[in-house]
Amino acid sequence: MYQDNDLKRIGEMKNLAPADFTAWVNLDAITGRKDGKIPHKVRELIAVAVAHTTQCPYCIKVHTKNAKKAGASKEEVAEAVFLAAAIRSSGAAAHGGMALRYYDEE
């Protein structure tokens, strides 16, 4: 479903919604900050984990490569992925209570 060529369409989106595009670019730039309290490598590892929870293949690719450039090891990337998996599965379990409540409703 996902194709790398789809990323080329972001330029079209920029033309269609320039103010929104600029706001998104500025928001996205916080991931790469090097002057924050959270070190750059950790920021990218967080981004890797979040990308796995949002299931964005483009974000996974970009942030994994950025994490490597920032000095993250392959083991750190793997741990970030499993942290994301653990949190995501916990969300499913937490929503299980809702399923049981709906089941018990008249």
C-alpha cells in the first residue's frame, strides 16, 4: 500500500495548504532539536517508538536512520520498538474493560 513515491506528493500538499504545511514542518522539526533537555539520540529513539505506534512506514524509515546517525545502536532501536509494542498492547488490554462493559449492557 505504501510507496516511497507517495512522499513526492507532499510538495503538492504544501501548495494546497501552505500555512498548514508550514505549521506541520515547524512541529516536526522539534524531533531533530539538538538544544533541548532530551538528547538528540533519545529524541530520535522516542520518534522510532512513536512511529511504530502510529504505524507510519515513512516515519519509521526516517527516524530509524536519524537515530543511527545520532549514535543509537541497533539494540537501542530494537528496544524502542518493543517499548512501543508493550505500550500499544497495553492500550488494547485497557480497552478490554470497555468490551466487557458493552457485553454486560442490556
